[in-house]
Amino acid sequence: MENIFHRQIAGMLPIAEKQIAATIELLDEGATIPFISRYRKEKTGGLNEVEIENIRSCYDKLKETAKRKETIIATIEELGQLTPELRKRIDATWDATELEDIYLPYKPKRKTRAEAARQKGLEPLATLLMLQRETQPEAQAARYVKGEVKDAEDALKGARDIIAEHVSEDERARNSIRSIFTRQATLTAKVAKGKEQEAANYRDYFDYSESLRRCSSHRLLAIRRAEAEGLLKVSISPDDDECLDRLDRQFVKGRNASSQQVSEAVKDAYKRLLKPSIETEFAAISKEKADDEAIQVFTANLRQLLLAPPLGQKRMMGIDPGFRTGCKVVCLDAQGNLLHNENIYPHPPVSKGKEAMARLSKMIEAYQIEAIAIGNGTASRETEEFLKKMTFPRSVQIFVVSEQGASIYSASKIAREEFPDYDVTVRGAVSIARRLMDPLAELVKIDPKSIGVGQYQHDVDQTKLKKSLDQTVESCVNLVGVNLNTASSHLLTYISGLGPQLAQNIVNYRQQNGPFASRKELLKVPRMGAKAFEQCAGFLRIAGGKNPLDNTAVHPESYHIVEQMAHDLGCTVDTLIADKELRRKVELKKYVTAEVGMPTLQDIMQELDKPGRDPRGTIKAFEFDSSVHTIDDLREGMELPGIVGNITNFGAFVDIGIKENGLIHLSQMADRYVSNPADILSIHQHIRVKVLGIDKERKRIQLTLKGVRQD
């Protein structure tokens, strides 16, 4: 079976069957995608995470199809209708649609009109009509008038129901109608009667029609959401006349009275059975495609957000700003531990500005604060400007940080466990400060759907979305690596080979025995077996440990290679890492073996060049235009600094320092055609934009990048 899977996947993906076989073997052994892509390049031929995930996805689908085949074969066998030819057809197909078409005539049904007609004994009449030789079908039908069959017309009607079901279950007929749907199906939406006011947000779709294959994912998801809310009536339809003509050519073989009966049955089959069935099929296919595109956008945005540059381990002040309720202020040490919290009231209606300044200065001095993180919600700009007027007793950097999802975290089980003695406002301010220190470590604690970088995230397949987002988080955490001696149990959960239990065991071991001195010590953690150690060790860092390689992405299984390099050069591993000239003398070819090839050796040398290097960039401070505070301050033609907050298929939303975000539509991103906004912009990118239009009533701001010089 596995060899069949390998061949099938090779036909789906531009990857060699040998690489697919090796990857599936590793997956079946329990290896994770980050581990395979990083430490098994020789075995897979250097496949990256995306390629490995594509293989896994195809593999999972084929396994599901194989299970479905078993069910179908068993069902048909129970009916006593499994012929060798039918078994051969089922075994040969791996197309889910084709498989279901083969199964359709044998599938157990609820009591249909056709089944009721069969029970009345009308199947022989239907067979006779299908031959289309009988010139007087009414006379033949009269022979079946008995019991529940009232008259000849009733008999003919039952026979037509049987023919209609036969037509609707015919593979060739279904594929014929599918081909027309594929070419020309039109998506139509109309506002539900009496819902005009309630559906105001969807007024663009009140009388809407577009080719289904050209309908973008964001439009389709918006339409489907409105349909689910009962605000729009939606249909997918091809050219009915062409469909009927195609079916007539297949099933209507003459011009006599029997042919007329078959023609009526074909028309009924199309309108009552076949068209609704294929419409449902295409609605599901188009929705799945839109879901996949939306999920791709979400995961790309999430990846950029998680890999945002960290400020690093600094003594932090976090401020959750507010007017009436004041600003919640927290002070953290360089490891993110809460040292102090209090409220200040610098803004109206309380307006205790001088007192707030004095208390802030005192906290900054007492806790040796190096940086301040301000949440970007209500009163954010006012708080930032208030702080910039102050003269601090020491050098302090000021940053505005996205607080999206902070309230979700502050009320979560994780936050309650971390800060059982503090309320949600304190927890939220801590989250804001920690996001500046290390966005990845803090954001993994929040449901990705609550971070605010999605597109119709509540409308897509939730199981598929969660799987994709979890994989993205896992990929980012393993790409960066985590400090074994400071990482939270929640962050450790995403490390390759670990799960909630092992992650908690590591934290418990650390609390009982002190910091880990080496990666090998991980093997003393309860339930840490050799396989889990193999999967996780390379992604866990120990700064200042006994072995300098423990603070690199070099896997313990390869330490002997580096030690041999150092021995051959007559130096220590520490010296080899510190001396660039020595590393240039290493001849990699000498260390190639049957198990270790050039890809692994090159990765090792890159790690020795920059041991413990964080792949994320360096954070930059940002300032909004000081003259713009509300939408009323905007004027068309103004150029403003902004931060990209969210990217969708149709454009990007930009924070320009006011409550409402502006939209740069795809068409306004460049003086050329742009199909994907992510080709031009990224989350958290600092840009300059021009105000193109302002709709104060709908609170919409149109922005453009055209003709705007970027710094």
C-alpha cells in the first residue's frame, strides 16, 4: 500500500518518489516536520518544511481515501453486488469524487421517490421505457395498475422517477454536468426579502453575479457568511439549456412516445436531483478553495507576527493606557518577572499629570527601566505624547505595541496560572511589556485567531485552520529555538518532540534541580525518552553552559563532528567557534560519511559562524504623525507614516495612529499589477502612505503607496 501512496503523491507533487518514500518513513517513525527539514536533509534530499508538509497532507488524504474504500467495499459486499470488475475499479481510483460516483448507485438511501416506485413493482416498466422501442407506453403502463398504482399515468410517473434516479447516479452524466459547471457556473447573490436594512454591510452583494471560478476568496467568504446569517439568497448555476441538451444527447435515443417519457425523466433528474447535487458539490469545492486561500493569508501573517524582532532581555515597563480608568503600569525584570504594578491618571477626566510624571520617574529609577511598551488601544497616542514630554532619570526607549489579543490572554487559564493574585488589567499590561521583549514567547500563549491578523477566520474550516496555525507556531518556535532555562511550559509545548506533559516535566525538573547545565541533562527529565530527546534537543538552547555547542542549532548527534574538526586543527571547540580564520581551514569533504553529507556539514559551519544567532531582525522605534489624532484630522493627499497591521487577499490595513485603520487596496500598491499583497508588504512593516479618500460616515480610509517615497 505504501508504495502505491509514494507513486500517487509523486504524481501530485513535483517531488521525486525516493524523497517522498524517505519522508513518509520519517513521519511514520514520529519525526516532526521541523526536525526532518533541519536534521534529515541527506535522507529527504533537502526538502523544506513546505514540501514536507505537502507530502504529509497528501499522505493523510490518501490514508483517508483508503479507509473510505474499505467501507465502500464492505457495504457493496454486504449487498452481494461486489463483482471483480467493480472491485478492480474501486481499487484503481484514488480520486475522492470518482470513488463516490462509483459508490452512489449502491449507497444506502433514505426512501426516495424511485425507491417507492421500485417497491410498487415499476422497475420493469422503467427498463422498458429506457430501451425506447415501445410506441405505446400507456398501454404497457396499464398492466402495472394494481395495489398502490392508481392508473397508467401513476405507473409512468413512478417509472420516470426510477429513470431520473438512474440518470442522476450515472457517472458519465455527472461528469458531463461537472464540466459545464467548471467552465461557466455563475455565483448569484440576492438580498433576502425584508432584510435590506439588516444586511447593510453586505449591500455590494444585494444583486450580485459573477463567474464562480473568478470569484475571489474574500468575496466568496463574505457572501457565504451573509447567507449563513440569512441575509442573502445564494445559488450556483450553469447554463441549464446546455446541461439539458447534453443529458438528452446521452439518454434520449429516439423520437417516439417512450423517448418522450425518458426526456421528461431526464429534465426532472437534472432539476430535482443532478443540478442540486452538483451545485452542493461546487459550493463545497469553492468554499474549500476560499478557506485554503484565507488560511494561507492567515498563516503567512501569523508567521510574520511571531517572527517580529524582539527587543531582548531588558528591564521593561508596560503600560495599558486608558482615560477614565487610568493607565495600568507594570515593571518587569529582564526575565519578564513582574516586580511592581500601579495605576496612574495622566489624562482627562482625572488629569493628574504631574503626579503621574513623578510616579513614573520614581518607578523608572527604582526598577532601572530600560524600555517602555505602550499598548496601541484607547489613549495610546495621548500616553505616548505624555511620556515624550518627560525627562527621564535614565535613557529609556519608548515603543507602541499591538495589544490585540492581550485581553484574551489576561482572562485565560495560562494567565491565571502565571498571575493568580492579580486581576486582568495587570496581566494585560504584563503581556504588552513581554510582547516587546519577545513577541514569539508571549504570542504563543494566545489563540492565534484572537491576534487580529486573519481574514474571515471565523468563517473557514475551523479544524483545518487550527491545524495550519498550530503548524505555523511550531515552525516559528523551532526556527528561533528557545532558552531551555527560561522558556515557559507553554512555549516548550511547541518544540519538536515535546507536548504539554513533557514541557511541564522540564519546567518541574528545572524548578527542583536548578538550571540545566547541558542538553544531555534533558535525559534525566521524567518520560524523556531517546526519541523525544532526538526530536527536541537541537531546538533547545543553553546559554553559558558547559558545552558551547549547547547554545547552537548543532544537534547533539553531530557534536562529535565539531569535536573532530577542533581536534584536527589542534584547538578546542570554544576556540574553533571564536576564530573565523581557523574555521576557514576546515575541509568539509573530510567529514562526509554515509550518514552525514554536505548539507549537514554546511549547516554546522553556519552555526559555528553565528552561534545562538536569533534569525529575527532588529526592532526599530516608530513615530506617528503628531498632527493626526482622529479621522477629522485627515485630508486627502496627506502623506503619513504607518505600520502594516493586517494583510488580506484584497489589500493591507495600515495603522496611521488613529482609531480607524486605513486600507491600501491591491490596485494602490504599485504602478504595476499586484496579485498578492504579501509580495509588496509584510506585517509590522513601517511605511509611508498617502491618503486617497476619506468616508467619515462609514469610517473608511483609502490609502495608496503610489507616488510615495519610502525611507
